[in-house]
Amino acid sequence: MVVLAKGELEQIALPAAVQKAAPPLADVPEVDLGGGACRADAARAVVAACEGHGFFKVTGHGVPAGLLARVEAAAAAFFAMAQPEKEAAAAAAAPPGSPFGYGSKRIGCNGDLGWVEYLLLGVAAAAAAPLPAHGEASPSPSYGSFRDILNEYVVAVRAMMWEVLKLMAEGLGLKEKDALVRLVSHEESDSVLRVNHYPPHPELKQQGHGRLTGFGEHTDPQIISVLRSNYSSGLEISLRDGSWASVPPDRKSFFVNVGDVLQVLTNGRFRSVRHRVMVSSPRPRVSVIFFAGPPPRERLAPLPWLVAEDGGRRRYREFTWREYKASAYRTKLAENRLCHFETE
Ligand code: GA4
């Protein structure tokens, strides 16, 4: 259960002026990986979506519906556990002092609050069981089986994501077709899995707070993020004109966000999409997001081919992922984290 202390509600309840729900995104760009379209068309669709909203839906993804249902059920069971059990699970999920584990309403370490509880896990790239098993001597049995299901999920989603990144490279005309996959499949690649639970809050509605901030607006730092949710609304993306649009839930598909690093690699051609989760549904929302990042030592800079295509203008300076992350962890959620790396 997410419990708020006095004064905290004001930070996540929206002022009356923005209580109105965002209109639904009419034309969610869609990419079918199931062979419905020819490969070149799928590659073009990926690029167009990344240049447009920086966001698209993936269908024909090959991740079994049964696995998605098991993940959803296991997540619901995990968050239904008593608070001390969830906190004990956090200890099994993360070494002390790490940003990983179970958390409730506090996002990051700079004072951001949201109407959400979550499990945040580091993911080992290219491993058969990618999620950590710290404290194996006394694991919480319910967390242990949840982790096993999440491991299966990560393996399946990772394969789908690599396919999306290959299509992206093809669509961009990169000579090295593995240029993007290589960054997220290296054994030191720094990826994260996040399971979010947004409980409904009927009392707040009665008090006139129709919409709460579940997860405040932000862009994702990594290369791409792959999200799957249950059939409950809440995700909103920011459009180029600054307005917000809600994304109709679709439990059979995945949604992909362009992250900050991909915006840099593409010299700003792809757009790291600003998004948020609002809570107003009477149903709980559960989402699972895989954030695919590069190795800490990786030097990141606009890809030469895309700089050349942009008339030789290099929009970002080179930096390492370690450097970017150190700077990102000093920011509040809503801040623009890329401005520190722009060339002008
Ligand atoms: C946003 C995307 C992912 O959820 C996340 C978040 C991370 C965290 O919750 O610890 C951050 C946030 C996210 C961006 C800026 C920093 C770091 C909280 C925060 C204020 C796991 C990630 O990688 O970056």
C-alpha cells in the first residue's frame, strides 16, 4: 500500500486546472514484427515513429501471451503482500546502498514523489538468468518465484528489443547493422527492469483530487525502454506542441520509448519522449519496463553517418554513460538531462 504523510498529497495531487484527462493519442504508431510488413517497411516505420513522437507500439512481438499473463499475476501477488514482506524482498533483490529494490512513492533521491510503489532491478546483459539473486541464503520465497518469472520475461523481451534495434539501424542506413544492439547486449551493458504498481485511490477522488501524479513527467535516460502494462490507462506522452496525449492501454502489445542516449546517437534525429503516468483509473495499473542502457565505460556521441547527414553539425559532445548517469542522478525527474551535453 502506498501511504502518504501529511503534506505529501499536495505534491502529487494536480491543481484543478490540469485535472482534465488528456485526449487519447489517435494515431499510436505501430510496428509489426510478425512479418506482416516487409522488413524495409518495418524499418521505415520504426524510424518514422522515433522521429515523430519518439514512441511506438510493437505488435507481432513473439512474446507468449501466457508469459505476459504470468508476469501480470505474479506482480499483482507481489504488491498484495504485506509491507514488511515487500521490504524484505527488497533486501533479497539488491545489495545495501544500491538504488535497486522495493520502493514506495519516492522516486530517485532528489525528492520526487509519485502515487506508485515499485521494484527496481539491475539486469545483467546476455545472461540466461539476468536478474540478481543477492542474499540467496534467505530469499523471500514469494520474491524468488516472482524473480524467476521476471527472468523469463527479460530473456523474451530482450530478444524482441534487439530486433527493434536492428530494424532501427537498417532504417537509419547505418553500415554497421549491429551498432545499436552491440551497446545493449555487451556483458557490461547497464540495463534496468522496473515493475510499477499504481494503486487506485477512491478516497482522493471523493475529496476532489480526480487525478494524481503516479510517475511525474520525464524522459528516460537510456537507449530504449520497452513497456508493457495491464489493461489500465494512465500513460501519457508529450507531443511536439507541448500538449499531452493519453495512450490507450493495450495489454497484448509493447510500447517503446526513445531514450536520451538514442537521441544523442542519432544527433537529435530521434526524439527522447517526455512521458508521465497519471492515476485516475478505478483499476490498479501494473507496468513492467525494461530500460536498455550501454556499458558504463561506453563513449557516447552522435554517430558519424548521422552527423554527416545533418550537414556535419554535431549537436552533442562525447560523454560516457557513467558520466551521464552521475549527472542524471543529481537531477529531479522532470529536468532536461541532455542540455548539459549539447554542443551549443
Ligand atoms: C527514469 C527512468 C527509470 O525509471 C529510472 C529512473 C531513475 C530512478 O527511479 O532511480 C531516475 C530517473 C529514471 C531519471 C533521473 C534520476 C534517475 C530517478 C531520478 C530522479 C530507473 C532511470 O534509469 O532513470
